[in-house]
Amino acid sequence: MTIETSVAYKMYLVQREVIKHYNRNKLKPYNISYQHYLVLMVLLESGPLPVLRLGEKLAFQSGTITPIIKKMELRGLIERARAQEDERIVHVLLTAEGRHLIEQLNHVPEEMLAVANLTPREFASLMHISRKIVNNMRYY
């Protein structure tokens, strides 16, 4: 097998190109990164989450999530609050500004799908295969 026939390499290239397109063409005008965008998306969908749960949901390592949260908090997009029932737990939640920003970006996934030029069937197949690979790798 060569690098050109390696599934892992092809997936790496896809990920790299998609993130590059997001950052350059969709998120740059809003001065946020792809990682910030993901945090906003998850918080919009899930509501406030403990820092550790947010990191798990995004597959970020613990050392990665904290600087992202700090930067987003400084921008006023999110805030942190200690849980009343257990002050060791810190929740992350969207601010009004963060909610407004992510709602402005709600068109981005559809635009990215158009750029990828996949048929609905190809998209469904890609999603199915991606989930299958992730699940298999997690439990192997």
C-alpha cells in the first residue's frame, strides 16, 4: 500500500481541505476559527455543558479545550459558570453575542455541502461510512 491508497491519508486530506475552506471562506469574516465554530455549534445544540463534556463531545484533549474557551470568553461569545450543586464543575454557555454569531452562520453547513458537490445519496453514504469508521476505531 502507498500513501496515495491509504484510507487514513485520504481522510486526513479531506479533513484538512474542509477545515481550510471553513477558515478561509466562511469563518474569517467573523474572526473565529473552525474550533470556535464547533464549540458554538455544540453549545447551540446542547445548551450549557461542563467543560469536560464539551471537550469529549468535540474530541478535544483537555489541554486543547481550555485555551479555546478562554479566548472565546474574552471575545464575549461564551461564559463559564460554576455548577451550584458541585462547584468543582464548570459549565460553558453561550452568551447573547455567541448565540447571535452562530445563528448568523447557520447557512454554512449547506454552503459547504454545495462546495463538496455531493449528491444526497453520496452525502448519506459519506455520513454512514464516517460514523461506522469512527465507531469501529473507538471500540477496536
